Amino acid sequence: MARRQALDVDTLKLEVEAGLIDTVAVSITDMQGRLVGKRIHAQFFVDEVLAHGTEGCNYLLAVDVDMNTVEGYAMSSWDTGYGDLVMRPDFTTLHRLPWEPGAVGVLCDALWEDGTDIVASPR
């Protein structure tokens, strides 16, 4: 099994500038333990996401294993609406994706828009 190919932010910036990295997969852990999130163009990640994180829908924390909405979540429902959450990268988890040349991944902490932790988030 291959070892995790860790990466630091300075190296990320250099490799994005050199055209060696083109994609960053940002992920949170959902209630089933799966990684969910989005893929971001690497230059946009460096220019915008490094400083403040990125947004996602809190729907990601209120679905079942088939990605169907589940009733009973106070934080997210059809009745209250599916609002945004902030995905703040944890740069200690920044790593290359060996199965996808030019791509890196980073795990994120899930926060409310006011910066408080989403306590229901598994990570």
C-alpha cells in the first residue's frame, strides 16, 4: 500500500504556479463516514479558498446512505431550508491523490457561517 503523499501549502502554491497541480478536492465527512465535498480549480483554491475556506450545502450532513434527505434533523430540512456551511481546510491533511495526476485532496472542518463548529459533524 502506498504511503500518503503529504504536501505543504508552500509546495502547493509552487506546483499550482508551475501547472503541476490543477485540481483540489475539498471534503468533509458525512454522517455515513463518506467523504463529500467538491472539486475546485487549483488556482482559485490558492487565490480564494486558502484564506477563508469554501461553502457547501448543509444537506450533505442530513442525508442517508443513498443521499436521500432524512426527516428529523434540526439543523437542516425541507421545512427550514438547506442552508450553507463553511468547509475550512485542515492543511495538515493536504495530500496528493495518487490515482489522479495533478490533483490533491484536503479534509475540512464543517462550520456554520458564523464560524462556530457544526457539532453534529463527524469530524
